[in-house]
Amino acid sequence: MNKVDAHMIQGSGRLTQRLSDYAALMKLRLGALVVFSAVIGFLFGIQGSYSLTSILWLIIGGVLVTGASNAINQIIERDIDKLMTRTQNRPLAVGRMNVLEAMIFSGLCGVGGIIMLWQMFNPTAGVLAAISLFSYAFIYTPLKRIHPIAVFVGAIPGALPVMIGYVCATGQIDFVAMLLFSVQFLWQFPHFWAIAWVQYDDYKKADIMLLPSSGGKNKFSALQCVIYAAGLTLVSIVPYFFGMMNFASVVVVILMGCIFFWQAVQLWLKCDDASAKKLMFGSFAYLPIVQLALLFGRM
């Protein structure tokens, strides 16, 4: 191998690492679920025909805003990320990327995404995107180390994507928008608490407080998962009574709700990590399946 080939291979490796670092900074895999919810909201609200170009603009805007939120989160938490096993290899934590670069990148992504949603769709969508970014990055992020109420605060920007998608299609925040928001809002509590239970020891290293009980992994924390899983199931079937979904779809929603509720009950009965993991993976399956059922039931 000559020097030119070696240099090209080395340069390719650096580029691959750089792209990987930007993807990690934006948390693209997490962002995919967020953008999926936005697309569901858009399709749920659309009336008549629509262009694939509109969905593409929504995806790009959603990725930019979500990526900016996650990047700012990592800028703020770069020092405590070093303390936790699950985050210690993030680009800012290990020094592969400097803070100024991350700030410029997150600023461009955030402003660009908000302007895109504002211009390509409507001002309401842009304002909601700005609220989502600000509340996640500058309220939820620092609050995680202060009080478990951070989960409630974080659930707001976490549930806004599906509403933003709907507003992009309709231009208004109405009863349907609030229903879609409510489903995703309630889903996040058992979802986040299951993650916090599984990662409890790791979060504890950084003094991050997410479980609802000051005692951590106990019956009270598990009971909250049961309560919110039950509430989630009830809210998820409300669209059926307003003629927004067909019978087959409501059966799917009820079935998923029963499975999710039973997983939460198992956590309450056993209070062990194995049950928390099942609830966590169950939450990953619950949201997209239920949202698809809502969408196809309406179509």
C-alpha cells in the first residue's frame, strides 16, 4: 500500500468517525421515533391528497429541531455524561468534538428546523417546534438533577411532535390535536420510568432523578407506571367514541393497552429489573403500533 492509498483510507476513517459523532450528537436513532410520530400526526390531519414533498420537508424539519434539542442537551450535560456508562462515549464527553462546534451546529439545526416548519407549513407549527426545543433543552435538561418532576416537564416536548405534524397539515390546534398529544404524553411516563428503573444505578452516578419515588426502585414508583398505563389505554380508545377510528383499530389499541398495562402490573408485583426491561421494550412497541392503528382506523 502506497502513501496516497494510506492517506485516503485514513481520511475516510476520520470522515466516518466525524459523521458518526454528529449522528450521536443529534441522537438520530431516537429522533427517528420522534419524526415518525410527527408524520403520523400529519397523515392523521391531512384532508384529501398530499405530496410526498410535504412529508419530506416535515421529516427534515423534525430531524433538525430534534437533533438541535439533543445536541444542546449533550452540551449542557457534557461533564455528567462522563460519569455514566451509557453516555461516557459521547463525542463531547470524550473530547472528540469541542463545545463551540457543537453550539454552532445545534444553533444552525434548531433555527433552520423552526424556520423550515414555519415557512413550509404555518407559523403555529414553527412556534410549537420552538417551544419543544426550548422546554426540552433548557428546562427539562437541568431539572433532571433537581426533581423527578422533570419527567412531567420532559413529557411535554416529547409529546409535541405528533401535534406539530397534525398542525402542519391543518394549521390549527383542535380537539383531535389534543387527543394525539395526550396519548403520546401519557405514554412517556411508564416509558421513561421503565428506562430510569433499568438504568437507575447509572443515573445515580450523575445524581439524575427520574423515578417518581425518592426511594428509587420501589412499589410506589412501580404503581405510578400502572396508573399511567391504565390512563393511557383509556385515552387511546377515546377517538373511537368520536368516530375517529374503526372497530378493528380499537381492538388493536385495547389489546396493546392490556399488554402494556399487564407489563406495568408485573413490575409492581415483582419490582425487579427484568420486569422493568419488559415494560421498557413494551413501550417501544406500544406507541408506533397504536399510532398506526389510529391512523389506519381513521383512513
